Amino acid sequence: MEELSVMEVERKLIGEIATILCVDPAAVKPDVPLPSLGLDSMGFVELLVVVEKVFNLRLMDSGLTREDFETVHALACRINRGPEA
């Protein structure tokens, strides 16, 4: 996969989260906690699938933590860094 900037990753995540939540992408702010956006446990599962498919990041090998899923921006930064070595 081509290397994306944090902003490009954010944009993709916002679009995917907006689809999951059935809201306008403008309603998904990158620094708002994901649960505050309305993402419930099923939404998180959908988001995990998106991260794996869209960003080609194997979750089991990724080193992603709970903190990485606090906000869209936090997740975008973590995805941008790639899998932990």
C-alpha cells in the first residue's frame, strides 16, 4: 500500500466512521473521543475490519492499543506509523 499522510489516513477513517454511523462526514471530528461520536461496540468491530482491510494492517501483529482508538486522530497517527517492530 502507498504511504499516506496522517491527514489522508484521517480523511479515510472519517469517511468509514461516517458510513458506520450513517452520518455526514462533517459530523466526525478527528479529536472527539470515538464513543462520543456514537461508536458502540458493534461500530468498533466494524472499524477494526476497516482498519485491517483498508490499511492492510493485520490487527494481531499491529501492536494497536486501547489508547490508539481514543480518537480518529490518535488512530490515524498510529496507522501512519505502521506495525510495531
